[in-house]
Amino acid sequence: MQTLRAEELTRTYGEKTLFEKINFIINEKDRIGLIGTNGSGKTSLLNTLAGLSDEQAGAIVKPNDYRIAYLKQEPEFAPDLTVMDAVFSGSQPVFRTIRRYEATLQAYSQHADDEKLQRQYVEAEAKMNEEDAWTAESNVKTILTQLHITDLNQKVATMSGGQRKRVGLAQVLIESPDLLLLDEPTNHLDFDSIDWLQNYLANYRGALLVVTHDRYFLDQVANRIWELSFGQLYEYQGNYQDYVAQKAERVEREAAAEHKQRQLYKQELEWMRAGAKARSTKQQARINRFNDLQEGLGTRGVEKDVAIDLGQSRLGKQVVELQDATLTLGDHRILTNFNLLVQAGERIGISGDNGAGKSSLLNVIAQKIPLDSGTLIVGETVKMAYYTQQTEPIPDDKRMINYLSEVGQTVTDKHGQRLSVSELLEQFLFPRFMHGTLIRKLSGGEKRRLYLLKLLMQQPNVLLLDEPTNDLDIATLTVLEDYISHFDGTVITVSHDRYFLDKVADHLLIFNGQGQIDRYSGQFTDYLATQQHPAVPEEAVKKAKPAPVKESRADKKVKTKLTYAEQKEWETIEDEIDTLETKKSDLESQMAQNGDNYDKLSVLQSDLETVDQQLDDKVARWDYLSQFAD
């Protein structure tokens, strides 16, 4: 079993410590989702594991033949390469074999009478057979087709950023490494491609570490969640849904510990102020203890409940209306005699094909693009904020708090209370120690979060959001979703994020290209289900409906209590679950202690998988028996 272990790993960025002395093990078939706020160090950790950074302290221990493949947020390819050349430009041995074969074949085709080239061609062909490189080439074409890359001779220079991302994804998947590092792999993917990727990764033999904001994707793919928070790495077993439950428990425990520390600090403070009559050396330990408490107070990084409850100006009945709107940009028809009435309080989600004109519709509503024909009506009371895909220019030498102070020193919440800029920054997951930070020191995601907060401070009553989930972390998205749920105004969102759309939209516009736009009322996942399983006409249902089956007396009998054997089983099953959980914990501890003994790790991992399966079976059995237990 191939295993990677990190020991005391530390990474800083300027004055900021991204993570400090973290330890972890990545085992074969681990499916790890890595989450954390923007700027917490997620991408830096991936870069460190991929060997792209020498600025860390600590050690990464792995076998010499351990292979890692890394999909960056923005893959880098030479612009003159074709799609196939770009995929095979990686450093893996099979790629070198394929490149050698292609070059030899081309040279031999031009000089077929050259005996030296003939020998080289025979050798290259034998190497292709030896490494089964023909299969790799075939698999690449299959993967690219699933990712909707069909022109394999297209030059990288002519591709969009989303298309280059999909080419990069194809490259790392075909490498089949021991550890696959994926940074936001679902960005720019259509929904059928995301489904295909989920299934592909479910059968992947190596380990996976993925950074993503797509919570449905994490739910389907991950069996462990790592969270980077305040320089520490927290581990949770299970998928995203399991993480949410376990995280809530951890935050509650830490809040209690912080409260206890504050109480202890108050007691020590009273003692220090009382001025003991004799400050003898015996009391020096207590004085030192007080100083330690004073320094440590508030540095635990306890996460607080956040809620942005800003006030807003009144929104009248007339919001936005499009009448017979027509728009063509270049060769692309965006709108054709399109009519839309947006009312106060509506939640509209916009999704569909890339390049079909979703952002263009927002630009029309924001009056940034004029219609070719038709009418746009914007109500007189509308105060619009537009979160675009490109952040407005922000001076790098400006400090965060000064940037927001351009809107105002304070804002008013729904209850008429004044909130300072510092309070808002904390509510939007910027700790107080960061408020004076120069903007040039922020990560790209942190700048996007700051830009969003500035828009919300303007207290709009109509909010336009263009692909917010591409740049914002899960914690920020959760805050934004909560803000929208309490927002009295109108929200129009362009997004490909299924989870986000389910939470913020109940009316959908689906862009299919060339001015074809479907409308749907309901959640986005319900819409996707209708596309996978189209509705059957009512008449067909009536014809296909089977005749009712007469129930027997046995069919009508409903189980209401445990049998004698089940009752005896119920009495001991919780103890059995406890025993298995203890055994699992012991095995995990042994694995941590034997990180460099790969033979023993293999045995322990096998035992752990067996115990995990037994534990799952027992828990499922407990769940069934509990329905009938007294």
C-alpha cells in the first residue's frame, strides 16, 4: 500500500502563518475534501505536497516511486500545443513513450528507407506495446469526450480558460498517480461532466485530495474532510454532510473552552489587582501563569456564528421588466423577443450552457449592454449591486478597513443598530488582526470576499450575482446564503453550483444557446432530474398503469415490535458498536505510529477496512432495530 505522511509541516506567507506543525497520513483510496476560508492555505498545501514550494518547514515522507499528479486552478500549457499534445506534455513515463513514438513515426514516414529510423520505429512501437500506451491514448480521447472537448487538434491558444481546465483534468486523470491533487475540478464543468467525474473518482484506485466549493460533489466523493482553520488542520470522518454535524460539535466544544479560559483569566486578573502582600518567588509561577493566560486569550481561533443582517432601502412593486428583448453579440444570439417580469422579493437562478449568454443577461439588467431591440424597464426605487466575475480594481497599497470605509464608517442593520466596518469584517470571516492588512497581501479569494462585502455595505435592494461560487469558499458561501435567505429584496444569480442554486433560487432560467431559454419553477436539482428522467405524458401513464393487486392477509400485517431473538440482539448491540469504535481508534493510532513501515501499514489498513465494514453493518442494524424497540 502506497502511503504519504506529513510531519510538522509549516508554511508562512509574509507575516501570516498558513499552517503550523500539522501532521497527517494519506492512505490508498482515501478521498479527502480540503476546505477552509479563502487565504487559509488550501492551495499552498497542495503546492507543498506537489513539490512546487521549498518555503515550508517539516517533512513529507513517501516511497521513492510514489507518484503525484496536480490539477491547478489554472493549468499551464504552451499555447502552440494541440489538445492531444497538451495532454501528453506531462512528465509521466507513459507520456514520454507516446511522444517518442509519435516523433519517430513522423520521421520514419518521411524517410522510410532510413534503416536507423526503421530500427527506432520498431523499438518505439515495442515500448508502446510493453507499457500498453495504446490504451492510454484511447482513454484520453474517452475522457476528453466526456468533458466535452471534441476538437483534439485545436490549439491551446484558442481555448477558453474553462476548456484549458478540462484539458488539464484529462491529463492528470490519465496519469493514474498514487495521489491525485485537484484544485476546484468542477469549475467550468457541465452537470453531466460532473456526474461522470464523480463516478470516475469513485472507482479510482489511488488517493484523492480535492479542494472544491461544490458541496454536492464533496458529499458524493469524499470519505474524509480536512479543514484548515487558524493554522491548524482538523480531520473529520465521512462526507460533507458528516463534516457539518461534526464541525458544529467541535465549535461548541471550543467555545466552551474559550469561555472557561476567560473565566480563569478574570480570576487571575482579580488576584493580580488585589496586590498580594508578599510577592515571593513562590508566587512567581502564578504570575507567569497569568501572563500566559493574558497572551493566549482570544488566540484560540474559535469560530463564531456569523450573520449579516443589513438594512436596505424600500423596493417598490416595479423592479425589472424586459419586453420583446433581442440581443446578438458577434455570432451568438443571446435573446430573441424575450419577456421577463422580475418582482420584488423574487429569487431567480440562471444556469445553462457556457457561452450561451447568462452573464450578458445580467449586463443588460445592470444597463451595461444595450439591447438590439425591445425595452428594459427598471423601477425608480431599485438600488442595484452587481457582483461581477471580475473584481473592480483595488489599490494594492490600500488597507482593508480603509477600502470599506469608502462606503461609510458605519452601516445600519434591520433593527436600526449601527455596525462598524470592523464588526462587518469579522462577520464576513476576516479576524480582527487582519483589518489593517494591505490588500496586496490578500489571496485572490480574500479579495473577492472583500469586494462582495463592499457591495453589501451599500445596502442594495436588488442583488445581481455572477458565478459567486467560483471564487468564494464554502464558509463565505454559507454566510452569503444566510444573508440572501433574510434579504427582503430581489436576487438574480448566475451559477453552475447545484447546492448554491438549491438554496438561493426558486425560479430558474436555463440558457440552451442561440436565444433558447427554458423556464422552471422549483429547485435546481429537481430541474436536473426532469432532464435525466423526462416527464411521461399523463395518457401514457394511464395506459401503463398496472391493475391493482389484491393484498393477502400476510401483506397487511405490519411489524410493530421486536422478536425474542431481536430483543436479545438489541440489548447488546450498542456495546458491540462501542467495542468496534474502540478497535477502529486503536488501529488508527497504530497506523500513525507506523507511518514508515509500509508492510505493517498495509496490514493495519486491511484490518481497518474490515472493522469499518463491521461497524457500518452494526450501525445499520441498530437503526433498523431501533424502529421497533420499546
